[in-house]
Amino acid sequence: MSTETVNISAAQVKDLREKTNAPMMDCKKALTEANGDIEQAIVILRKKGIASAAKKAARVTSEGSVVSYIHAGGKIGVLVEVNCESDFVARTEQFKELTHDIAMHIAASDPKFVRKEDVTPEYMEKEKEIYRDQAAKTGKPAPVIEKIVEGKMAKFYEEVCLLEQPFIKEQTISVGQLIATTIGKLGENISVKRFARFKVGDVGETVAISKASNEGEAEAPAAK
């Protein structure tokens, strides 16, 4: 039985590169692994980028930039600090695009914390108590109730934590995975340090500061 080798054209490589901004050789390897299927190649590149991010998560991020985003005719404003390892990367178009996308996402999705590890014990226990009370009314046994609470807390983190939220421009990935993919492309650790969100008419504002030290700010999330 003969084995057919898939020929990857320059046009396919160019198309994948335009969609992912990944290096040409990485695009060709991913297409070869995916037997020419560009959507599968995108998944392969994303997984490799996230795996690369996990290896870089302990590296110090002392450079970066503070960016602003104004939305809805001046009704919503966001300031966010995104850190990286070098000033060189901070000045790249990919990093600038990432910071803009993060600021825009915060404006639209109104997260309350950077990471789930930043949720205060008081805030977390309050939510758990609400979910326990709701589950208890079903009459299910305690172990089942705790499983229900655990499932609801996972959804809760997805709603209030920036890195857990589905990215507004591509709902199939989280903001954390978006950052991890960019880490894979740029070769440096990247982290969100803090953000503030203001909305006209709201009493108070959302201000979130990550409790992570400057050594290994964020764990790269698992690929989906």
C-alpha cells in the first residue's frame, strides 16, 4: 500500500501565516501535521503556543505598557497595564494589538478580577453560599450539592475573571488563551498586572490588581 505525501503550497502557508501571524516554518510544519487542513493547523499552532507559554510563565515581566480604550461615545473608559519581558516586545505591533484587544474586551465584558486566584475569599464564599442555598432546595444529598456548587463556581469565574472570560472577538478561546497564544508568537512571558473600568452613571468603578508576584504572573491555560 502506497503512502501519499501531502504537498503544502506556498499559498497555503501564506494564508495560515496571515491568519495566525506565526512564523513561516511553524505554519508549514502545522499544515503538514494537519494534512493540509488549515483549520486544524490553526488548532495545532494554538496548542503549541499555549504549551510554549506554560514554559515561560515563571519569567519576570518588568516592561510593557499602559493603554486606554474609550467606548460607547465616551460613556465607558478603560485603563489596563499589560507587562512583558522587554521594551522591544512592548513596541511590536502584535503586543500593541493584544493590549488594545484586552482593553476593548474589558470595556465590553466588565470583569471584576484579573485571575480567579485574585477573587477575594469573602467574595468567593458569598457566591458559594448562594449556590449552596439554591442547590439545597433541590433536596439532593450533600456530596451532590457540593458538585453542583463546584460547577457553578467554574461558570462564576468565567463571568467575573478577565483571563477566564471568552474573548469577545473569538468566543472559542478565553482571554488567557489569547495571551498564551501571543506569548508563543513573541517568545516572551506576558501578563496583565491591573486594570480600571469607568462607566458614566455608575456609582464607583471597577479596579482590579493581580495579586500574583512579578515572577510567574499567570499560568498558561490548557488548550481547548
